[in-house]
Amino acid sequence: MKTLFIIILLFSGISLFSQDVSSKKEKLSQKEEIVDPVEVFKDQRISQGEIVYSQAVDYFKERMYKSCIEKSLDFLVLYPKHNLQLPVLKLLSEAYYKDEQLDRSIRTDIKIYKEYPTTEDGLESYLEAARKLLKTGRRKDAKSVLEEIKGQMYSYKVAKEAEIELNQLKILYPEPEPQIDPTKETSKDGEAEKQDINPKN
């Protein structure tokens, strides 16, 4: 009788242990099934954005610049602050340029600079804007941009490139020398004095 009681206790313990293990496994499985919907949406957004960017790149390679522009603009509207925003903006600028929409290309370059003003990418886009301004004949605006780039401290490389562009501008478009007034002559201290060009009686 005593032996039978011990056997019953043993089987009861094994059964309880088995139920406890099964219960823990079930809870663990339930936890694994619970997925944060925000993370899922974020992953989907990143993935979808990458697909749209890839399509825009393919259009550009096929020289379908208008389609590339449209797809790039769709990306910027649908996926703001995506980690591919900078490459898309640069692609958009290049597509505008290839499609002979120079003003829009310049505006896109300036937008890149405004959003990434302390990065080399942003400064290089600003430099490209200056070069395109020169192509449209807006030398004064181009010179102003180049002077600004030359004076910045975030990229020595881009500043040096801007300085070279400015020097080339001075060679190609030298500033006219000031006209000398024949009725004036410069005194020793640098001040101009009027001279009477008519002889005195």
C-alpha cells in the first residue's frame, strides 16, 4: 500500500512538471508571435523606398529622364526623412540637368545644400549650383556662391575647388579697370586733386 502511494506521488509530480514545461513553452511562443506594428511599418517603408529609388535609377540609366524625375519626386513625397533622401535628391538634380531643366537642377542643388550645409555632399552640390549658374550667364550669382563656399570651414577640399573656380572667373572675365578722369591727378598722399586743363593767361 505504501509502495502504491509513492508510485502515485511520482506520477503526479512528473505530470505537473510536464504541464509546467508545456505552459512555459506556450507563453514563450506567444511572446515571439507578438510583433511591434510600428517596427513592421518602419521596415516596410524602408524597403518600399528602396524599391522606388531603384526604379528611378533604372529610368536614369535608360535615359528616361522625365520618368526618373517623376519617380524621384514620388519618393520625396511618400518617404520623407528616408535614409536614401540625399541620393534621391542628387539623382533628381542630375535628371533635371540631363532633361535640360537647368533652373530646377540648380534649385535642387541649393535644396541639398540647405538640408546638408555642413557636409561635403551638401557643399559639393552648392558648388555644382555655382557652375550651372555660370552656364546660364548668371556670373554675379555664381561668384557669390563660390565666395560663400570658399569661406566655409567644413571642407577644405570643396573650399579649394571654389577658389580655383573664382580664379578662373577672374581670368575669363577680368573686371574692367577704373576709368581715369583726365581732369584729376593723384597727389602723393593718394588724394585726387582737380587740375585746370586750360592754361592761365
